[in-house]
Amino acid sequence: METLTWFRSATVPRDKLAPLLSEYLALDRLRTVRRLLLVRCGALALMAAVVGPLVGWLSALGRSLVVALFLLPPAWAWILERRADLRLTDRLRSIDASTARHPQAPPS
């Protein structure tokens, strides 16, 4: 589930706004890459799990290793996505804390 976060860009200092937006874009790219890897590598892992026993070239351990290797890139992308999400959350909290300490009057 996607979470929507909004803030008034006028209340955020300029030196904190650009890194915030770049981290958000990096997180969005990582989500896209993870989804693509999951579909493609998941399909390959499924084919290896289904076709492997029919062909019989590899042992059960070998087939399991092949399936695990196909699922490793999406798992790694998920870990990177979680780390980027945590960094973005921390940055948003720090911006919220800094704007709460220095409230500004709304523009008229």
C-alpha cells in the first residue's frame, strides 16, 4: 500500500528540499525495479521449479539452488527499497521536527 505524504514546500528550507525530493525519486525507482525483477525472475524461478523435475538434469538440491538464485535479485531489491524508505521517513521526520520548532506564518 502506498502512503501519501504532503508538506508545504514553503515551510521547508531550500537546502533540505532537494535531498528530500531526490530520495523520494530514488525510492520510486527502486520500487519499479523491484516489481520488474519480481515478475521476470519469479517467472524464471517458477519455470525452473516446474521444468526442472521434468527434464531431470539436476538433483533436487541443484533445482532448489537455481530457484533461490533466481529469487535473490528481487529479494536484494526489496532490502534496498526498505533502506531507502527508512531514510526517506527519517528525513521527513527531521523536516517535520525542524518546521515544528520554527513555525512560519501562512502566506497571505
